[in-house]
Amino acid sequence: MDIASLIGTLMGLAMVLFGIIQSAGVSAIWNTYMDFPSAVITIGGSIAGVLACNSMADFINGFKSAGNAFKLHKNDPSEIIGNIINLSNIARKEGLLALEEAANDIDDDFLKKGVMLVVDGTDPELVRGILETDLGCIEDRHKKVIGFWEKWGELAPAWGMIGTLIGLINMLKDLQDASSIGPNMAVALITTLYGSLISNWICNPIASKMSDNNAREIIMKEVTVEGLLSIQAGENPRVIEEKLKSFLSPQARELIMHKMKPEVKNNGEKEAGTGSKAGGWLDNHL
């Protein structure tokens, strides 16, 4: 569970409820801020717009991906670089063919695929091309789902405004009772509130978190590609480590220095094997 996403979502809800209760009391939540027609116009209309922008399969996958924003996705640079160093030590001592046996203990499908290409003696440029194509397809699938939430976040406020305009039209066509103008105006503005909440409380945070997860995963897979090509080229494990750390920020490099065990860095005694699936953190829902 991603604690930051959970806390942020709950805090956002708490702030809205605090503002309502502090100014109008608890009863206002049900009596003033709950309006069924407004909810139908805003939620239903924005969902209809998103559906019109996507295929049915992409639309369903977008909804199913909501939980991914609250899952903790493991993209640990020290673990990935450690696995690459382990493999480079094996290849240096026993040759590239020895990596085939080591690949059986690798859980990361992307890394395993690359190792098998190297073992098969595939040309380095072809290895890079295959892995980068795979990487590009993963990113494209992720961006489709991210685009779903971005589009919904874009359409919800617009449909909220449409609901407000409908309410204003209904109010202005009958102005004989001046005392009804205020209450009717309040109801008309609720749809704008609903649209803003959908966009800024739900859709935009989910899209932003997914974009961040996608960027982290892509960087880690780029590290994997460079590491495999360096192993194939027969480079020194220490040189490979320094090359891979160049993908990271200075703070991340310092963190790796503290987290990587000495035997992983120098002797390659730890087994190569853990990591996220190559299909990507969204692919179970696609």
C-alpha cells in the first residue's frame, strides 16, 4: 500500500468535510451538498465523455487501474544494479553461457529476456532494439491508462459547468419569487463543486502518481538494458556499476552505496533474481 496516496486522498476528503461542517454544520452535508440530479449530470456526463474518447477495452482498463495508484511499486535501484553486477561477475568468471543457468533464478521477465538474448549470442544492436521495443510498448500501455485519468480530470469540471448552466437557465426562467433565487443558485453551483472534486481530488492525483510510477519503471528498465549490453561487451563489473549509477541522481547514488551489500558489489555472491515483472505495473489490468 502506498501510504502517501492513501493519506493524501483521506486528507483531501477531510479538508472538504471540515470546510462544510465548520461553516454550515453536519446536517449541511446531506441537506445542501448532496443533490442527485447534479451528481448524475457531472459524474454521468464526464464518464460519457471519457467513454467517447476511448475504446471500450481501454475504458474498462482505465477504471480497473484505479487501485494501482494506491499500490507500492517496487523499483529499487540498488536491487536492480545488484542483480546486474551479480550477472556480470558470473559472466566474467564462467563465460556468457553460464548466465543461462543464472537466468532460471530471475523473477524479472524483462531482465530474463535480455539475459537469454545475450546467452544466445544475439548481436548487441539487435539486443538493444528488441529490449527498447519491448520497453516502448510497456510505456505506451501505461500512457493509455494515464491518459484515461487525465481526460476524466479534464472533462469533469466542464460537465460541472454544464450542470451549473442548466441550473441557472431553470432558475432564470422563473424570477417571480425572489426568495427562491438564492437556494436555486446554490443548487446550480453544486455541479461545479462536484466537477472540481472529481478532477482535483481523484483524477489528477491518480494520473500524476501513475506517471511517476511509469517514469521510475522506465528508468530502471533502461538501466537493465545498458547493464546487459555492458555484460555482453565484457566490461569490468566495477565499470558497469559506475555506468549504471550515472542514470541516478546523486542522492540515489549515495543511498545505493549504503544499501548494496559488500558481497553484492564486490564478490557477486548474492543470487540474481528479484524484481518487478517486465510487463509493467499496469499490465495485470490490461
